[in-house]
Amino acid sequence: MKKGPKIIQISGIKGLFLVAFTIICLGAGFIVFPAKVAMAMWNYTVSTYFTAVPTISLWQGILLWAFTALSVYLLNHKKAPIEFKQPMELSDEEMQVLMNRIRMQKQAQKLNAMLLKANEIKVIKKEEESVKEEENNQTSNNVNEKHS
């Protein structure tokens, strides 16, 4: 069951403003802010350790950030850390194995419940027997006291 692409409908001026606002926010969050951080780091490092190297502006910070991000992406040619895949369907054999495991778990739960109930019954019987023994002891003590 494959789903087709999702369609986004933009209606009116408000919709266009919303799209523009979203694009601006994404640009600010993923381009401008990291570029400002890269620029600040560059300028601090240069002013502290190297006096002959000039400081950079925001546009040069954007280029520095783009160069850094592209270098990391290209040098890290391993598998991407985030992948988007559609979940694969289970085959009939895998589905049968899964259903068998579910049935076994249900049976095990029923057996565990039965065992717990059986243990509760035994405990109750033991308590009843101990209560009867205490009553018998009391009556015999009372009888012994009357005889003496």
C-alpha cells in the first residue's frame, strides 16, 4: 500500500505570508544563526591569537558556515545519520511466526494467572487451618482451666 505525494494547498495572501515566514525562519535557524556563530568564533580566534588575519563580516560567516557544512558532509561519506524509508511489509512467513509468538504469550499469561490463583487458594486454606487450630487451642485451654 503505497501512498502518493502529499499536496499542500496554499490559499490567498495569508497562505503566501505563512510560506514566506516559514522559509525565513528556516533560513534564519539553519543558515544565519550558525553563520553568526562561525563568524563570532572566527573573529574571537583571530583577534586573540592572530593579529595579521582580518576579521570577517556576516556574509563571509555564511560562506564559512557553508564551506564547513559542505566539508563535513563530503568527508563523512559513510551512511547518512538520518534516513527516510518506508517501513517494509512483513512476509507471510514472518507474519505467521509473529502470530504464533503472540498466541504463546497469551497462553503463558493464562497459565500464570491460573498459578497465581492456585497459590492464593492454598494460602487461604492455610490461614483457615491456622485459625481453626487457634480456636481449638483456646477451647482446650478453657477446658483445662475449668478442670483445674
